[in-house]
Amino acid sequence: MDECRLTIFTPVYNRADCIVHCYESMLRQSNQNFVWIIVDDGSTDHLEDVVRPWLERAAAFRIEFYRKENGGMYTAYNLALSHVETDYWVCIDSDDWLADDAVDIIYRAIRYSESKNINISGFVGLDAEPDGKICGGRFPQVRTASLMNLKFRYKHQGDIKVVYRTAASAPFLPMPEISGEKNFNPYYIMLQMDREAPLLVINRVLCIVDYQPDGMSARVFRQYEDSPVSFGMLRLQFLQMPDIPFWFRYRQCMHYVSSWLFAVKQHRKGLRAPFFSGGMLLAVLPGVLLHLYIIFRNRRDRK
């Protein structure tokens, strides 16, 4: 067997029933030359009972299981990435699963990029829904692109799956861990890598996504209020990205103002006052209105 060069990791919080589909997709892989790391982020369901037989059962791939106190997905990322020993890694959420040939596709991309000596931070592939519909449609016919290129130049709006070179992510790890906040978005380090090198575009489905009604996207307004420093730091990363359109830059400024107001009210440190650039100054009033709207939404949703 060739050298193992890929680690797949899955952060899990109270998804004992869903992760079975993820495990079964690992077993179906046409190429099982990978390591699967499962990080239990303080689940209160029977996750460990579900995983234990997998650890005891012989498989072509190695499974590693780690348990930690609940701290949010990004802390599970930090723990998983501290154990990655392979050249590449990818995160598969516990309620999603791999396309049956995903690992084989990734290995082919590794061989191609290295044979061509392409300077990349990793690979980007497609997500699809269980019915086969590709999220956002296929990518344009380009060899490499950054995340921001895909979003703004090529207008791809769907979810994607990114496989990163471990060497490319190492300078940006671990992600900052913000006391009292569980919603620091791993997109933070993805943006940092995006500024260093583009991604090789793989126009193939790597992951099947099964959106849950209580998933992160369903709680986004609550997260804005609960984790203002985390979201404020993410907005600043977006503002450092080159070639983003003015409307998107201005939107990040508005959100930053709102996050700063939440941080001040909650006596949390880590964000500068939003008066350090002309764009921020222009966004103060809309940012205040956005802040009030988020409060209104959260109070309405709690009723």
C-alpha cells in the first residue's frame, strides 16, 4: 500500500445517530488509505457507545477517537489538527458523508499537483445534497482559484469541500480560543491560507451534505450575539482579503460594528473600537441598526 497521506477528521457534538452514515461512507471508499479522527466535543448522547465497536473492529483505515469538554467546533478542529501526521487533511461534518470515490479523487489530485509542481494550499471539490443536486452547481473550467475568486469572480454560491495541505495550515494553528465563546468559525484560518496560495479546482463531488434543522446555519443570529469577539475577528479577516467587492467589504464593516457593540455590552475584550478606518466610520449607523435587528430576531425566536 502507498504511504498514507490523508487525514479525515470529524468534530461531533450530539450526533451519535447521524455519524453512522459518515462511518459507512468511510467503509465504502474505493481507496481506504487514510486516517479518520473523531473528536467528541463533550457530547451528552451515546456517541462513545456508537464509536467503540468501530475502534475494536478491524478496518483498512485507522480510526482515532478523542473526547474533550464542550468548547465548540473550532476547539475540536484544534485538537484534531494537533494529531494530524499526514500531508493533507479534510474535515467532514458528523451529519455529512463522503462520496464513495472521494478519497481516490483526492489522491489523484495530490499526484497531479505534485507532478506539475503547482503552488497551492490544497484542493477544492464540490458538495452535493442526498438527492444528487450539486450545491451551487459545478465550478468554472479553471485550474486554480482562491475561495474569494470562486465566490465573487466565478459566482459560485454553494457549499464546497476543501482539502488542505498540512504544511499550508501549520503557520496559522492553533486557532485562537476565545473564552466563553463557542462559535469561532474555522473559516478564519481558511481565509489566512487563501491569501498565501490558491486551491486546485476539482470539479467532482467529494461530500454529501445533509442539512440538519438544528445545525449551525439555523442558529446564526444567536451566534452573532453569543460570540461577538469570534465573529468580529472573522470580519477583520474578510476585510484583509484582496479583490473583494465594495458591497461585501461594507457588509463586513457593518457586522463588525454590531459585534463590537455586543462585546462591549458583555464586557468582552479582543475587538478594537470601530473607528479605525473610513469604511468603518461609514458603517457605524447601519451597524447599529443591524445590531438592534439581531437583538429583535433573537428575542422573537426565544418566545
